[in-house]
Amino acid sequence: MSVQVENLEKSMAKLTIEVPADKLEAAIQAAYLKEKAKIGIPGFRKGKVPRHVIEKMYGAEVFYEDAANTLIQDNYKPAMKESGLDIVSRPTVDIVQIKKGEPFIFTAEVAVRPPVKLGKYKGITVTKIDTSVSEEEIDKEVERERNNNARTITVEDRAIQDGDTAVIDFEGFVDGAAFEGGKAENYSLKIGSHDFVGDFEEQLIGKNAGDEAEINVTFPEDYDEEDLAGRTALFKIKIHEIKTQELPELDDEFAQDISEFDTLAEYREDVKKRLTEAKEAEARRTKEDEAIKKIVDKSSMEIPDAMLETQIENMIEEFAQRIEQQGLGFQQYMQLSGLTIDKLKEQVKPDAVSRIQSGLVLEQIAEEENIEVTDDDFAAEVEKMAGIYRMKPEKLMEVIDEEEKESMKKDIAVQKAVELIMDNVKERAKAKSKKEKEETEETE
């Protein structure tokens, strides 16, 4: 394999990757062996047709697509490493040449890490944050824990109310025809969660277990499913159960049941301690975000479109995984929430831009400060990860490949850059007037 690199405008590059002819031949033969059992030609038993016969009947290129996919998958990552580029996007791949007896050639157009001109990053002024804990906050946390320990009971003597969970079957119809993704059985729907489109949930209020009902919902005009956009759907509902929560009494017995403490007073003191620690950690994160944003605002960089698109796609994939972990298919969630993929992309775009800018700035600081990741730094990170995954560090090391190691080292260097910034910040009380705010900005 050989790799040629062509630098393009706006932090883009094109890799031209050439794979020897014998590798192409091997990939074509592998494609033939995988597919031959599916090919039937008169005069030959199925799975016994010689390759040259298939190629003569269907054309020499019959196995090219499978062979090309294999060669691209096998050669892109090594080519990416050989190029020495800091690639920050998924590749746009084009096949230049695929012909028996000739090298296989393809190109991959990618975004590379753009140059960053840093602004001031030491001595940044951040807002001082009060981390004291009030009695009201303690009450709220105790009440939250009380709700977490509530018993779920089945309601039999009243209709559905806001905040209840209704266990329902439903099926949606448009113009009398059922539509895909509009049906579920024994679905637990929290009333007031606004998980479903329109006023679906509100129309269940007042209905009783055992009732069958019909609900009309209008889908948004810009709905992702064109067949449903702007149309009114009829949902047939069967209500199986109504569930609500019964709260425990707030007393010493409650404290003993949920904690190591004998009295409610001792438990409340522990809650105060934990809230203080949480607020201090949150305050640090907030100050980090403020400091990094100020550095970003004073720095300059040009984000390649491909880099931004890759970040957006990664964030949507992460979101889809979280939805599916909650037991709801991503496409079904999109249907029921009324979101379109374009609308979701627009929603995550600002956060995607912010993540890229922050990452680029921190990487540049790590580079300019010659921040090094020692073996001890890496070992500490592996030990922390091992604790999360409940594995022994040495076992975790066995499954971490070189690419993951490099990614981890980059993350450690970035965190060290954050620590450097925070070790040099100045804290100032929140400006109360426009003049004070302007004076603060002028000194930074």
C-alpha cells in the first residue's frame, strides 16, 4: 500500500491510497467464495459454479463492489496513520481505479485539525460562585429521596390524573390505515412527561382503567415522516392500569431505612455535606466552562464543515443510544416526539460547535505548554476506568488498542491544560451593573 497526501483549502486533505493488484485479486476471490453459494447457473450445481463462468455471464465487475468495500475497510486506517495527519472527520471516499491485474486506487477526503491562534489563557477572570447550602435545598433533596423510595401502587378508585403512569395499548391510524411505529402494548406512559406528540397525554386525563378510548393528534407540518406530516391521526387506546406513588413518612425510621444514620437530623446533616461537595464540584465545572469560553472568544480558528458534520453525527448517535437504553426505538421516539432529523441536527449544532472549539483550544494550549503525559498519568487513568468497568487494570490494558491509547493520552493532556488554566484564574464577584460588567471585560 502507498499513500499520497494532497493538502486542500480550509483544513481539508485528500489521501490517494494505492493497493497492490495481488491484494485486489485476493479480495475478489474472497467475494466470490462468499457469494458463490447464492448463485445458480444452468448446468452447474448451486455453489459449484466456477468464478470465470460467473464473471463471463455477469461481467468481470460482478464482485468489484464487495472487494472494494473490503479493501477500503482494511486499508483506510493504516493509510490514515501513515499519512501523519491529525484527521478529525469521517472520510468521503471515491474509487479511482478498480480493474483486475491493476492496483486498486481510492481517495479519502478528510478534515484535519485546523490551526488555532490562541488568545490570553492565563489569568482569566471567572465569576465567584457561592457554594453554601440552604435549608430549603436540604428539604428539596430529602423530598427527592423520599420520592425515590415511594411505593408504586395501582389506583382502582379514581381516574387518571396529571403525574400518574398509565399502562396502555395504543395503535395509530391515518385515514383508517395503521402506520408503522404507531403501535405498542403495555406501554407505561407518564402523564405530563410530554414524550408523545401534541396533547396525546392530556387527553388521557379523566379516563379510568379498563376504558377504551379514541384520541386525535395532529402531527407537525415539518414532521420527519412525510406520510404523517401535518396529518391527523386517530389513536385507539386500551387503558390497563393506573399507577401512582405513595410516599413514606418523614421520620427517624425513614432515615434508618435509606441510610446508615439513626435519626433524621443526622441524615439531614449528611445531605448538607453531600450537597456542599456537589455544589463545589459543579462550581468548578461552571468556572471551567466560563474560562474556556473566554479563551475561545479571544482565540481564532476555522472549523472545517466535515469536522462539524462528524461531530453532529456523533452526538446524534450518542443520543440515539441513550434513547434505546430507555427501551424506546430511536425512530419511534422521533415519530412520537415530532422531531425531524434536520431539526435534531439544528438543535445539537451549537453544542457541537462549542465542543469542537473548546477541544481545539485546549489541545493547542497543551501543545504550546509542552504538556506531557507520563506513564504514571496513563496508569492512573487506566485504574480509574477499570474501577468504572469493574475490571482489573491489567485486564483492561489487554483490550485497549494503540488508537484508544493515543486518544486517552490526548484526553489526559487536555485535562492537564484545563488544570493549568484553573490554577491561574482570578475570581471576581458577579458584576451587578452594566458599568461593572464593562470594566470587567476591559481588564481581560
